[in-house]
Amino acid sequence: MKNEEILKKLRDAGDYVSGQELCEYYGVSRTAIWKVIRQLEKDGYEIEAQNNKGYRLVEREDADLFSKVEIESRLETAWVGRKLVFHSETGSTNLDAKELAESGEASGAVVVADMQTAGRGRRGRGWVSPAGKDIYMTIMLRPQCRPEKASALTLVMALAVLEAVSELIPQPCGIKWPNDIVVNGKKVCGILTEMSAELDGIHYVVIGAGINVNQETLAEEISGMATSLCIESGQRSDRAKLVARVLYFFEKYYAVFEKSWDFSGLVDKYNQFLVNRGREVRVLDPKGAYDGTAIGINEQGELLVERKSDGQTVQVYAGEVSVRGIYGYV
């Protein structure tokens, strides 16, 4: 019996659960149940206790209980996140996940933090990671595919985050290729995928996501291209619930991905949400920038762009280039 199991049972019940029922269900004493209830109260949960009725969890809309036990009590996955490490503060969840991988941890381990002191984006850029506002999380995987196939995992994570965010806010969400989640044309989530591999096999992959959730204002230098779920929806979101839903959708879409070890089973769904699709884009290729029209992605997760200069369809690989809208971020 774990604290998150009791918490989940109380939440699912939505009403009083008798102490005797809990004792019989978990095969423990009333004292053991009472100790768990007391610990949950210390962790910030409001639990009513009444004679002849039992215990009832009081859900508060203003509460933002972001912790290991809260996330685990909301998990609906079979294997992703069943090993979960939570930090109030850490350097980088990607670095933490790499350490788990190097120590032999099984695929599906997840690291979540309330704050990062050394968050990173693509190409080594910093990622602002304040406490008490946002989500910083990383999934560690050991996919049984060739290294060149793993880049599509970034898109799997993008779909998972999009689905989870779409459940929480009424505003339509989209994906800016390859993996930025956007609302009203501004970025709310960035994803960084890193891999340890040899020519013929992968040791591990870590996929980190930083989601702007409950920030009410953003720094002026990024407010033109970034936003948060709170800014766009006008309401705060439950971060633990969002983490659990991201993991749920990731496990769901990963199952599709591993059937073929490519993006063929998810191309159509991804293209539905691709904000670049049908738009003029500028491809910032190290060999020379060019303009064109984004058509969609292929089964490898590459962006197909019809080049303006010669009408040729070019396959754009995410690791090599950046894509921007002609008139702005999207």
C-alpha cells in the first residue's frame, strides 16, 4: 500500500470511504491507514474524517499540489512513469534522466521537477525554469530501433503534449514543426530529445518537455513569441494532472510508433495539427536559406517543403535546420 494508492482511491470515490473498507482492500490495520491519511494532510491535502462514514478527499480548485504522490495518484499508464523521480529543484531533468539510464534504469522512467536551474532548449539555448509555475519533465526510453529512427520520437512527444493540453484549455492548440506546441500563434511548450547510441543500436533516448502552464506574465523579450496556458485561457491548470495526461498519451502513441519504428501510423493525426501546413516558410539551412510552402510531414517525420525557387519538394530533417514563418514565429 502506497500513499498515492490511498489518494487515488479517495479521489475516485468522490465521497466518504470507510476506514474498514480501506483496511480490507489493502490488508492493513486501521493504524496504517490513519498514518497515511496524516501524511497526506501534511503534504497539503484536505481530508475530512467522520465517525461511521470514514474519509473524504476535499478537492480545492485553488490548490496546485505538485508532487510525486499527486502525479502518481493520477497515472493511468502501464509502464511509462511507473518509475517516477520528482525534484522540487534540479539542474536539468534531461541530465537526471540520463543518469537514470546510465545506472541501468528500465525504459519508461520519468523525471519531473518544479524548478530547473540549468534548463536547456535546442542548440544549447537556455530555458527559463521558475518554481511553482510550469512543468519540466523528461521520459527515458530504450527503443529497439536503429538510431536514425529515433528522431521521430520528438514528434510522438509533441502529439502527447498537444492532446493533454487540449483537454485543459478551450483554445485550439497546434504544432509548429517539429515539436513546439503553440496556442494563438505563440509557443507554450518546447521539447528537447537527446540520444546515446552507436552505429547499430541505441543505448537510451531522453525526451524533455518544458510547458509554460501558470505563468501570468512573461519576460518582454520572449512575450512576442511565447505564452502560457494561463495567459491564453485566463485560468490556472492542474500541473500534476497535465503531467499524468501527457504520459498517458505518450504511452498510447509510442505503442503505434513501435509497431513500425517510424511515424507512418501517426502522420495523418500529426498533420491535422501542423500549423505550418499550407503556409509559406523560410528554411534556415546551413547550406543556404530558402523559402517555400510547407506541405506536411512524411513517415520519417521530415517536413516536406515545396521550394519557391524551383518548385521541387524538399525533405527537411529537424536536426539540420530551423523553420520559421515568413512573417513571424509561425
